[in-house]
Amino acid sequence: MIRAIAWREWRALFLSPLAFVILGVTQIILARLFLGHVNLFLMIEGRLTTLPNAPGLTTLVATPLLGNVGVLLLLITPLATMRLIAEERHNRTLTLLYSSPASLTEIVLGKYFGILGFYAIIILMSLAMPMSLLIGGQLDWGALACGLLGLVLFASTLAAIGLFMSTLTRHPAVAAMGTFGVVFFLWIVDYAGHGRGAGGALVGYLSIVNHYEPFLRGLFDTSNVAYYLVLTVTFLIFSVRRLETDRLGTR
Amino acid sequence: MSNPEVLVETDVVTRFYGRHAAVSDMSFMIRRGEVLGFLGPNGAGKTTTMQMLSGNLAPSSGRILIAGHDMREAPERAKAHLGYLPEYPPLYREFTVDEYLDYAAALRRIARKARHGARERAKARCGLSDVGGRLTANLSKGFQQRVGLAQAIIHDPDVVILDEPTVGLDPIQIREVRTLIRELGREHAVILSTHILSEVQASCDRVQIIHKGSLVLSEDIDTLMARMESQALIAAFRKTPDLNAIGALPQVRSVAMVDDGRVRILHEPGTDPTDAIVRLALEQDWGLREISPEHSTLESIFVELTGESPEAA
């Protein structure tokens, strides 16, 4: 059941030009950034060889690129997730799901995995560029895997937030703006919050990027994993609850 | 098969929108092999009822059983016995008819191997065999409606719920859909809602009239037809007749002047005072011009029950 819903979601994405435009634009922007990272590496390569414990290709090119993918996902997520429920509600196709023997959890998870499938393609395509470095260099697989895990967790959280925002409305544009607001707020929440005391620490903890950066530095910390998992599960449960209210709802 | 199983049962179901009761205290049941017509003007609560029966809307209070499964406690099991065509067919515009029906089959937990057969059967029943490869968005309204119907019956459900199934169809398509409904009604329980009275006459075994959220009538179509059998005569005379003289006839219950100068004579059911009236008119020289049984219609019963004409509502 979940698989059928996820599969439809995935197909519907690729039947519209939106998915292709997102993939194309992402790839072009990442290519430009990748070139920048490689350029920088080539410029300082000579000096690096004299340093003990010098940062390598992975640290200077691959993981910064994964960081860039994260920023791009922040911008892509509202567009990619806005249709999930809002459009079905708008086109009155949600009825089909509601009158089928599918639980609300199955519907939400189906939608969620469908959009994760799309994110998987974005991530795999962005990985192609660092992989090309293998032609003339070597990568630190451990660091790369750690950064990748961080990116996957980060993307899963964004998708869950987007899905929830999409359950709130019947207009995809409203869902997109809402998602952008929430995600961007979580991004910048600690800009003014480098304050002292527990409040400052809490605000810093909330920030969605603060938990991503350690992964990029090659630090695997279960508390960061937990942060993303908790956020993801919370928004998925919110989504199920929201669909429940839909059925109970008063118009 | 004297008492086939009850497939749908609702128990004092009520639904509020805010403080407005869209449906109140509705109780009824439907057995296998029945086609139930839900009749009522727009805004009477038909769609709300259909949405509740199909699990799209939870009732504020009361209980709905589909094939013995409680919609609240075991929604998945209840919905497995259910096919629903909403007012607007829930089509994914970017899918072809085949893709769409395959998806619908998967949602109804039809095993992968059986999906192709189920899809082809549903297509054949709904006259869609030639349009399998076309996008649902490009189909005419009539075909879209049929795809919606195919989606509702693809898993051969016990209960088929159709919300205004013939809206937007041309007369030929309407006839085809009615034939299909009749066919479905043989092995399943079919509920259809409509505000077209002739539709109920054409395809239902039983009719329930709903008005302002409550059932005002629930009757077999045969009983209803019998009830609609003429109980009144309309007569026109050249001269003004003596109404009291007509009223004195044994079979006549009451006599009244109708607006256009004709006389409406209500008589006891099962009797026919025509001969007596003709004789009387001849004797009194009233100049009888016409006399005929008044055909009572579903419309008139509707008006009688609700005090409103269906068109005006």
C-alpha cells in the first residue's frame, strides 16, 4: 500500500516538468560551485603538501559540495513538497485515498517515501561530481559517508516539514511559502541567539544547520542523528493528525 | 435468499458543521441486491451522507457498519468492501486511464497478478476499452465519469456508493450508466444519490427522500409506485358544476376547484368513480369536456413531503 502510493507520487513528479527543471537547475548550480571548490583546491595544493595533517580533496571539495546541496535543498523543498497533499485536496483526488482501505499512516508514509525517492535522485546526481575526482585523486570514504549520512538525515527532515505544511492547505503555493518559512526560520534561528545562558543554548540547539555541520566535518554524533529523527517523526505524526482532523473537521 | 445479508447499516448518524446539523439522526440499512436511491434537493445532506458512508467524513455521532465492520473501529476492513464515486470523479489528470485504474486496484489491495484482469473487467463494464491509453485529463466529461465509476467497482466491492452518477452525461450515456447500476444492483448493494426524480424511478428498488438532513420517506419503489397510482380525477366542465353533488358520491373523498377552472376529485384508493361522475354530469347537463385520472408523480410526493418544489430548493 505504502509502496503503491509512493510509486504514484514519484511518477506524478516526473510526469510534470517541475521535477526535471529542479534537477536541471540544481545540477547547473552545483557544477558551478564544484568548479569553485576544485579551483580553490588547485590554487593551494602546492602549499598543502608542506603542511602536516593537511586537509585533502574530500575536506576541501566533496564535503563543501554536500553543504551546498543542503542549502539548495532548503530552496527546493518548498517546491518539491508543496503538491503532496495540497494538490490532491485541491483536485479532490484525496477522496480516492480516503475511501480506499489505506490507513492515514500509510497514506502519509507513502507520500513521504515518494518524495524521498525524488530527494535520493538529487543526492545521487550531486554525488556524481565528487566521484569524478577519483579519476585523478583519492577520497576519504569515511568522511564522505559521514557527510552523506548527514545530508540524507537533513533532507528527510526537510521533506517531513514540507509534507506537513502541505497537509495544512489546499493551495500548493501556500504550502510552499509555509515550508519555506519554517525551514528558513529553523536555519537562521540562532543568528541573533549566540547569547549566553540556557536560552541561547536552546536556540542554538534548535538550528537545523548546527546539526548538519558536524557531519560535514566528519563527526558522527548520535545526538545529531536523534535531532533529525525526532524532528522527522514529529512532523510525520503531525501530518497524520492533520489528515485525521480533515475527516472530523468542521467546514 | 429471502433475507439477504445487510451490507450497510447506519445507526442514528448525525453530522454537524459548526452548529448546523447537515445530517441528523439518520438510520437505515441496505441489503445485498438492493439499489437504494437517495433523493433530495441540493443541500439536503446527500453528499454529506455519502461522504460519511464512504469514510471520507466522520459522523459527529452515531455508527456506520459496512458489511458488518464498524467504520470507526475498523475503517480499513470496512473500506475494503466499499467503492465510492464522489460528486467529482477523483482523477489524476497526468495519468492514463490504465495507469489510473492500476493505481486504484493497488490501493484496494488487489494482488499484483490480478490487477490486469480486474482493470480490464472494470473497463469493459464501463465501456472504456478503447480509451485505456488516453490521459484522463483529455477525456470528455462523460468518459471521466465512467473512469470514476470503473475505479469504484474495480475491486468488486459489496457496497457501491455513487454520488450523482449521471451528472454531465448525455441521454445515451445516462441510459448506459443506469443499465450498469441495475446490473451492479443484482449482486451488490448500490446507493446512489440524485436530485433527479426520474432517475430513482428508472434505477432504484428503494427510495429514501432526505430533506434538511433528515429522512422524510423511506419506501420500496413498488409501494411508492402504488402510492402514486391515481387517487384523483381531473374533470373539466363547460358550466359550473355543483361540487356538493359530486362530493356526495360514495367513492369520492373530497372535491376541489383547481386554479384553471377544472375540478380535482379525490377518491378512495382502489375505486373508480368515473362512471358515476359522467352519469351525474349528463343528468345535470354540466357539459363534461374532459375527465382523466391525475398522474401523481414522484415530484408531487416530494412536494407533499417537503413542502417545496425540487427545482426551487
